[in-house]
Amino acid sequence: MNAFITCANDFHDTFDIPEIVAHRNSRTCLQAQGGGGGIPCTDLLSFLTKCSNTGMLRARVTFTNGTHNGQTVTIRVDGVDHVVNIVNGRANFQMSGQGGTGSHTIELVDPPGCFAAQTPFCN
């Protein structure tokens, strides 16, 4: 792969992607910055989940202030990740028809380790 933009560029995913990944892994300055852009757990106030009688599944992350507005958090619902924007000091997520009745596992996975997973019950 040619590192310059010229007509000689020839990208081969089979060969070039492993080289790029190996290069990234060899550099400590390119590590992922967990926590939705580096959000510390101390900036989170609460993580609440519930399920309404109509099957609407909701999760809300509340922050201590609005300094993280415009950033994102990741909420995992039954193993599926959802990226949610932070607006006015909150990240609100809702989903209807989530697998019908019963318990569902909802986790705040980014920022990691701030709150335990919750299992709201849907009627």
C-alpha cells in the first residue's frame, strides 16, 4: 500500500487491513478511549430502566451536569448495543415491542463499569 494519494494507490483488504491493525496495536497512543469519549463514572448520577404496560422499554442515564452534551453512551438491550446521544445532561433510550413479555437485560456498557445491569420485567 502506498501511503501517499496518487494513482499508484492499490488497497487490498486481505493484505492491508492486518498490517493496519498490527500498526494500530503497536502504538499505545491509539488506544480506544472508553466511556463515550472518556466519560468518568463520577459524572453519572443514575441509570434507570423500566418497561411500561404497553411494552415500551426505557432506559435513562442522568449526568451530574451538562458538560457531556453532544457525546454518546452505549446501552445494551438483550445483547444488542444502542448508541444514545447525551442531551441536556441525559441520555434517553426507548424501544417498543422488545421481545414481548418477561425480563430483559439492560446494561450501560459505555462508559463501562459504572452501574450493574438491570432486568426490568415487561407485562
